Amino acid sequence: RIPAGARLGILSQSPNSSWLQVQYQSDPDAEALTGWMRVADLAIFADLENLSASATPAEAGETTPSGLGAATVTANRLNVRAGPGVDQQIVSTLSRGDQIQLLGRSENSAWLQVQLAYDENGWVAARWLDPTIDIESLPVTGEATTAVPRPTTARGKIVFQTRNGGDIYIINADGSGLRRLTHGFDPALSPDGKQVAFTRFGNQQGLWVINVDGSGERHLFGTNRPRSPTWSPDGRRIVFERNIDSHQCRQTPIGCYTDERIREAWEGNDCWTYPFGTYCIDDFALITVATNGLLSYDLGDGSVRDLPESRSAYAPHYHPVNQEILFSNRDGLATTSAVGDTPPTQRIQSTELSPGVYSPDGQFIYTSRRSGDHWDIWRYRADGSEPIALTAPPGIRDAPIHNVSPTISPDGRSILFLTNRRGKWELWIMNRDGANPRPFAPQALANIDFQYDFARERVADWGS
């Protein structure tokens, strides 16, 4: 097995340029190993255009089965097994978008035999491939030893917003029972699944709740520009974001300053001449800088408490077990105490993260992260370690493809998220490891138009 990041020498390529013959030497005294690897598994820093094609396996005297059809992998990661069954040894893995050759199938067509390299093959579950042929036309080359595990029917309720401040709906996790509840921001289901918390701006701004049957809508607490309510595990408190202060300033190369502060630095002038030119106050963009904090509201007595944070805090999310709040700040994701005065702890240092959510057991944090021109769903350990991307854009695309705003099923097995991978924004669902992404309730939501503003919104929440 070759470790990630290892340097390889390229010797030749296959006739179809999908495989490279490479040479690897773990250290100067070790014997060099030569073999074939898929181009899709490599980061290539060489021009392959003039690289010679290797002799075909037949010319090299190797025994190589010829593919009878092709298929594209649709799962983020797909195990390749030694035989047609989940009890068989894993011999390799494939990634979403990989192109593979089909050799045969199991008798029940649940498993397909695929070509891995010139002299290797294996078996994969058919439902995670997009074949170019009718798989029933493939020869039966093996007998399945186990059934392919099928996804269980999703359970619980899901609330979602169509846009910031727009309509809020509720739907069963199996795709039934779609109903409009109200309008507002960032809906969140109570732990018992009986109420939904949300916020509003304008004349009705503040924290609100409504019963899941649409009755009992009531205003709990008024405050300036509240967002992202999150329930304590016992359902007794709601923590949310609110605006504490905001001011306008000019975005200069050395910081954001008011007009008055700039004039003071420029000795009362609106313009100042430097060796490189003249700058005026109006040359710098006027922006609004908001300072936001976290407020805890007690549903029993209506009391409120500010939570400790070291700087502006956004989009809180309650830990499912501990008295701890995950929140976004300008440096990434941090945690603060829900009951004490312990200073916040920075968990993930990155300015390219959206709001995070805990897994139901509190072991993981799910968020979306910007990489270049797109956003993807990522998973971290609760301490911020072991980051792993669960979605990735296709290699060829006409426009940026985003995967954002994850929420986790109550059993921790599924992730609901918003994506524009088919052009318009849609809710999709996938396994917790990123496998088997698919549209969520496409028929029920066919007439729902989603909008995403990249403004730290929580589009959906999945509860019991």
C-alpha cells in the first residue's frame, strides 16, 4: 500500500490514458516497486501528452479480462470486495466519478464484477454505479454471499425554510405530510418534536415558537436581529444569536475606520497624498460591522442570560449531551459554556467555514467549508481533529457546485443538506460517510423554490 503524499515516477500510460505505470521507492535502499495506478487517484505534476503508451496487458503476457461495459461510481467512497458480498474482504476503494469496466454480475444482479487494474478485479454493490449498459446483459460470474444492505426508512420530522425570512415547512423524514407552518429564520425542532423555534426581523423581530401542527404560534422574546435558535437537550432553554452593536466604517488596507478617525489621521483632510498616489475617504468602501452575541432564554420563567464569548458569535448549536454550545466566529468554530462563565475554546481554526452542527452522540461536528469557488460538507471530530470531506464537485462543471447547511438524522445515520448540483437549490440526503447522495422527497418538494444567501443560514433541522 502506497501512503498518501508519496512521490511516484511515471513510466508509461495505458492506451486510454486512464491508468499510469508508476515506480515507487519507499527509501533509497529499498527495492523499487513498479505497477499500475488509476489517474483519478493521483495528483499529477507532469505533462502526459507526450508520454508513451505501454504495451497492452495481452502484449505484455498478462491475463486481463476485457470489460463488457462501463460504469461511473456515484458514491463518495465505494468498497471493492474480493467477492460478491459484504462478508468478503475489502481489496480496494473507489471514489465518486471514477470510471470502471464491468466484467460480470451476481445471479441476483446486486453485485457487479469490475476491473481494477490490468491484472486485478473485484466486486462492488450495483446500486452505487451508473452503468452505460443494461447490467442484466452481463454474464453471471459469481453468486452473492450476502444481501446488499438497503437504507432503512428515514424517521422523524424535518423543518426547513425556503429562504432567509421566508416560508417555514414541516415534512416527515419519509417524504410524507408536507405542510407550511409559518415564516421566519432558521427553524429548529424541540427535542420532543412538538414545537419549532424560529426568529423574525422587522416589526415582529424576536424569538418565536409554534407547535408542529401549526397552532400556538407565540412571541417569546424581543431583541435586535435574532438568528439560529437551538434547544437545550432537556427542552427548557433556547440559545440564539442576537445583534449587540453595529457601526459603519471604511474598509481600508490597515483596518476598518470611521470617517472621523481617518480625517484625524489625515490632519483634518478628506484626502491625503502618498508617494504612490492620492487617496480620499470615499475611495474606501463603507461597510457595516456587526457585533453579535449569544443569549440563553429560559422557557420556564422567561429569564435571559448572555453566554461568554471572546468576540462576535453566530449560529449557536447545543451539544446533545454536555452543557456546551458550538458557535461560529470570525476565526472558525468555537465552543462556550451553556451554564458557567468558562472562556470559549476555539475548536476549528478556519475562516472558510459555515455554521456547524453536532452529531446526535456529540462525537462529530458537521459543517460546510469553502474550497476555491465552491462549498462542500465536511466532518470533524468534536475536538476539531480528523477533518474529512463528505462531498466533492465533479472534475468538469460549468459553474460552482455547492453543498451546504447540513443537518443530521436523530439516529446519526443520514445527512440532509442543500445543494445546487442540478442547477437549482434542492434538499438532498446521503449516508453519514457521504455515500449514496440522492434527492430528498423530490416529488413532495417539486414546487418548493429554495434560496441560499451564504449568510450563515440554517436551512433545515431534523428531529424526532
